[in-house]
Amino acid sequence: MQKLNKITRQARMTGLLLSGLGLMAISPAFGGDAACAPSCTPDKPNACCTKVFEEAGDKLAAELDRLTAECCAPKSCDTGCTDPNTCCGEASSDDEDCCFKLSSVFDKCDGSNHLTDNGWKLSGWLEFGMTFNGNRPANDLNTPGVGFNQADSQFMMNQLYFVLEKDAAANEDCFGWGGRVDMVVGSDAQDTSTFGGPNGNPNFDGVWTSNNTATANQIGLAMPQMYASFYAPIGNGVTLNVGHFYTTIGYEVVPAPDNFFYSHAYTMQFNEPFTHTGALASTDLNDNVALTGGITTGWDDFENQNNKWSFLGLISWTSDSEDTSVAFSLSTGAENDAFGGTSDLTVFSIVAQQKLSDKMSYVFQHDHMFFRNGDVADPGQDAETYGINQYLYYDMCDSTRAGMRVEWWRDHNGTQLGTAGANYYEVTAGLNYKWNSCLRIRPEVRWDWSDNASPWTNSSGAAKNSQFTVGTDVILTF
């Protein structure tokens, strides 16, 4: 129906344009001032004639604007809306016509959809790409540092991702329920599955496949989110999620479409949890301040063997213009260790975002992680890591955005990458090109180096203190 409407609009606009031009040439009465018509001919121009054609041009322009508004005007779902140009019922942009929507497989011949009619949405994406490493490492890996695109010169299917969700707060005036289930197939499953658990052993989706091998052909299966959601119209509305969900810590995330770059920062990979299991409540205190808080079983696990709980929280402020925002997130509590005991683990993250102009924006992030090894059976080594990320984005046009990430990260105790006191740096530059609303291409170049560590290798296996990579991926949403 949308395609038919589009063709109809184009035909009407073309016909109107041609007929309007013809009418203006042979019938000045189209201008609305018939009294001028007898004396208004091409060979006898006068002021009255000029008025006729001006009015005709104005009417034609107004009619063209009205027809164009059918696909350009924002749509309103207000039940009191009566203008077909601005009411719901037709996609607000023809750009959506070329994109397949996964929920549409539940469309019925009568126009209904059992899934969406009941408030559920099924969506997903496919991400694949390739990265070339100038060192040509003997182990064919770009790690450490460059992840999730960790394989050198190999095609990677990173994420075949599916999301089934229902918004519990769809009606803000009523109590509601919903939930979400995420399923990922691909090489990124190793980074999204649970790897914590009793005695350090993975549980839940961490045992579904061999997700611990960092190679391009290691296709795993993981369920990074599975939670029920409940909404109550208390104050400005309160939403409670109970189950397994992504962390609130940091800036970069696991789902590929929500990141600018193909590769990820050190802070995300080595400072932050990916998932939690527990209960998390969120609300808007006012138009500017939002608050999230709850309890979890810790980092990247599904089961807590010690009956110890961790706190997970976030508070954010956004300016009235939405040009400025600051968020502070925290996870702290007792964490399982390899000997069946617990150790205190705390990480906090600060993310500040600022719109610099209509085309340029800036993001600052600071992470700091502390791990206090309290196991008397194995005193071991305390851990501390911290870093600063800076992002700068520039909108070149509607379809293309340029970006740069500059990062410094320190492995203070050497617990993460093996060299105490080592500083790691990376500079990444890239583009995001939107072919259309459902297809995005993300090329990037990246330079990694360290001042007093050599964690990378070349083709002969010799240690290197730097590496240069070039990569790109493609994201197809559906």
C-alpha cells in the first residue's frame, strides 16, 4: 500500500506540475482574477497580467508543498488528528520502504499483526567485517586491545542478533508489563556470554558453546539479555527489570548498531562488566535527572555461589536543550574468585557528552576499576586499572558521519595484560556511511602502542610495542 501511495503521489505531483504550467500559459483564469484575463496575453504584458501569473505560481507552489507534506511531515498518533498529511497510518518517510522488518513475518492478510498488535516487537541485525593488521601476527589475532574484531585478515560474522521485546511503559498512565530477550550468534558470543560463576566456572549461556576461543571461525551462541519488565505510574513513572541484562557502566556497548566504531576501547574490554543478573529499577526524577539502581550477582555471571550481592547504579543529568549530558555509573560488591571466596570489586564510570555545533559533538569518558583481593587462601594481587577516552564526531552530511577516538589506559598492577604499570594508547578514526536507514558501513583505521610493554607480535612471533590495523564492517538491520 505504501508503494502504491508513493506512485500515486508522484503521478499527482507530475501531472499537477505539467497541467499547471499549461494552464498558466493558456488560461490566466487559473490565477483567480478572471477580470484580467481578456487583456492578459503573452504579446500584451501588463501589471494585471503579471499579477495573474504570480497568483498562479503561488497556488501551484502551495499545492506541491501539500503533496510533498504527505511523505515529509512528521506523523502524529493523536486520536484527535484529522489531517491525513500528518496523522499516523503511513510511514513518515519513503526511506523505510526499502527495509525489511522482521516483525512483518507475522503480518496477516487482513492487515493485522499478532505480534505488534499485542505490543511486542521482533527485530535484529547482521554484522560482518574484516580487519587487516600491519604486523601480520603469527597467531592471526589483533589482541590485546583490538576487540571484538580480533581476527587478522579473516572474514568475521560478528553478530547475527535477534531481539524480542515489549515496552512495559507503552502507556505511561497505566501499570504495564513487558520484557526483552536478546540472542546473538557469531564470534561476539564469546564477549557476551557469562564467564563468571561458582569457582570461576561459567554458567548459563557460558556453557552452550565453546565461547572461550578468540578466533574468527569460533561461532558461538549467547543470550546476553533475558528479563521481565514492570512499569508503575508512580511519580514520573518507575520501571523495574528483573533477570539478566546489560550493564549501565561505560559508553560503548555490545550491540553493534549502538556504537560508532567497529573496534572497541580498552576501558570497555578490561575495565567494565558486560552483563549482570538481578533487579534494576529506573525513573526520571524530573525533566533533567534520571536515576537507576538495583542489586546484581556481580560481573558477567548468572549465579552467585556466596549469596553476596553487588550494587549497580546510574545517575544522569541532561540539559533542557539536550546539548549537554553527564552520567555517573557505579558497580560495587563482593565478587566470586577462583577459590570459592569473595573479593571486593568496584568500578565507576563518568561519561560527559556535549554538542559543540549543529554538526559536531564531543564525548569524554573516564573509568576506574579497583579489585581488592581478600582471599586468605590466595592473597594474590590487587588490581587497579583506569583510563580516559575522548570521542569527536562530525556530521559531514545526512548519510555520512566522521569520528575519532583517542584513548589512554593504564594497567596499574599488570593483572589484565601482564605488565605492571604499563600504559596503553590508541587512536582510531573512521566513518559511518548510511546507505539507507537499514544498511550502514563503518570503515576505520587504528594505531595502538604502549610505552613499556610489547604485547603484540609480528609474523615471526617477535614481540612488538605497537600495531596498525585497518578494518571495516557492515551492519544490516531488520
